[in-house]
Amino acid sequence: MSRIPFNVPPYTGKELDYMAQAVLVNHKLCGDGPFTKKCHQWIEQRTGTKKALLTTSGTDALELAAMLCDLKTGDEVILPSFTFSSTANAFVLRGAVPVFVDVRPDTMNIDETKIEAAITDKTRVICVVHYAGIGCEMDTIMDIARRHKLRVVEDAAQAVMAFYKGRALGTIGDIGCYSFHETKNYSMGEGGAVLINDPALIEPAEIIREKGTNRSRFLRGQVDKYTWVEPGSSYLPSELNAAHLLAQFEVADQVNQNRLSSWNYYAERLSPLEQQGKLTFLRVPEECAHNAHMFAVRLKDLEERTAFISYLSDHGVQTVFHYVPLHSAPAGVAHGRFHGEDVYTTAESNRLTRLPMYYGLTREDQDKVIEAIFGFFGQR
Ligand SMILES: *Cc1c(COP(=O)(O)O)cnc(C)c1O
């Protein structure tokens, strides 16, 4: 029996052509060549961010963002516990303490009504995660940040081509972070981008990304030699990876529509089960245009989810759950704390799983997934 995988990395047709061009025509494989520049332009034009810079991963985009926040040991960062380790790691590596806040059960995003109570005189940053490419309640969050003079970092790793009130996710806070890992909507294998929305952070970001040098200013003719000016690192991806990504950016609308169409098909066909209370979907608030990054369903509890994943696996369908809430993971216990009560984070994460979702998923395969799900509930 052929298995329906959870993810197939996107491939749209021109990737290898462009990678060959990087090797044979441009003779440039290191970072910041023509393909990288075109990717930067595409992100800037499509999102309206002041400056986009490709990075070697979404994790590195978050690390760069954390460095830009200029944190001292013991400073606090407010974030959800229901997220990938990279969101917290970036700040812990700077000596900061992650302060976890509960999520909303409808979107699994940080509960904006619980942020203010977690603020102390050590709080410097609110780091939101737009889970599944569905936007957090950004107007409320930006208002809290302004009143308390906090920076806002958006972990928009899952949110490329997704919007809140018409604004691209990743462009609303001071800094946005994208991922182009092969499990994301647009891929360069491993890669990411930072979106710099506060103009004062553009030059510091360029310096950190270029080994702590002012090379970008030098290349623009703004200084006559380039030199080490600040602590930094190297976050430039190879042109090979950027070439792969550009091919996908050029057909981004097609990829997005294809994913949305699969997402809507799941929602429509599975809606009877939701109406019967057997499955709970994520809700997409009216202010948000999502990008169909994932189709998540929630079962009754952990036990039913385990049975569901195993039943679907026996019927040739791979489904995947995540995340172990960070505040209960060993590093979260050691380095962070949860503020307030964990009403939804653990309970909802225990009953959530994700259905196969990728560019090019066929209706025939979706029908098999849907049939297996109805089968699990004893309905055919
Ligand atoms: C994928 C992801 C990351 C990390 O991105 P990588 O490119 O894999 O390093 C960070 N945060 C979230 C929410 C993600 O989904």
C-alpha cells in the first residue's frame, strides 16, 4: 500500500535550472549574489518590509533578531510555550529568561489577554508565533508593547504569504523571522529570512549577518574600507539555496492557491465530524488571511489522539503531532518559567495532530485521508 506522507518538500519546476545558472553562468555560490538579491527584493515587494535579509535558517533568523534586541543576562522575553525550541533558544543563548504565557484554544496562538500580567521590570521583548500561518491578535499586542516600551519579534516561520488586516505577517513587529526549511510553504532546504521593520535596526542587522563587519556599507561605497565593527556571525546562505527559493517565489501565488484549495477541501469534507464534536479545527479569525501552512485537527484527548495516529498509519496515512510544550521540556524547566495558569497549552497540544498537507497533494490522496478519518470514527 502506498503511504501518503505528512510532507513533501515543494518543487515547482525551475529550481534545478536556477541552481545550474548559479554554478555555470554566475560563477557565484557564496552568499549575497544575484539570486539572493532577487529573493530580498521579492520579500520586500510582497510584504512591504523595509529590509529583508536571507539567513541560513529560521532558527538563525531568530538568533539574529535576538541579538538585535540587545539583551542582558536576566532580561525577560514573553512568548508562548506551544512552539518550536528555536523560538526560546534564540533568547536563552543571549542570557535572557523565557517567560511562557498560555495560548488561545481557537488559534493556538499566544493569548494576548494574558501578556500584560506577565510583564515585569525585566521584560524587554514579546515574541509572538503565528502558528499555522494564522496571525496573532497583533493590534492588541503592539499596543501593549508600545505602552511598556517592549520590542516585538514575530516568529513568522510558518507565515510566509499570510496576513493580518492586510499586513504581511512578519512586518508588524520590529523584526519578523521566516523559515524556508523543506517542511515550510517555500523551501531552500535549510534557510530563512529576517524582516527588519525598524529602520534603525537595518545596519546593525547587516553587520551581525556579515561576521560583524561593515561590508554592506563598503559595497554601497559608504565607507572606503571594511573592517570588524561589532560582534557578529555569518548568516548568509549559499546562492544555490537562494536559487532554489527564487524559483518558488516566482510561482508563490500558484503554490498558495494550491495549498488553500487542499485546506478548504479538508475543512469542507471533514465539517460533519466537527459539527458532531468529534474533531476541532483551528479557527481563522476574520482579520487573518492564512496560507494553509497546516491542517491541524484536535481529538478528544491524548489517548484518542494516539489511537487516531496509529489507525491512520495502519491505513497508509502519516500524521504528525507537536509540540511538547517548552515549559515542561528539560531546557524549559531549567531556563524559563510559565506565567499564570496552563489552561490550554498542554491540554490542547496533547490532542492536536496534523494531516498531510503540501504543494501538489492530490484530491485522490486527500479522499483516502478523509476516508480513513471517517473510518476511525466508525463512519463510512
Ligand atoms: C520551522 C520553525 C522554526 C525554525 O525554522 P528552521 O528554518 O527549521 O530553523 C522556528 N519557529 C517555528 C514556529 C517554526 O515552525
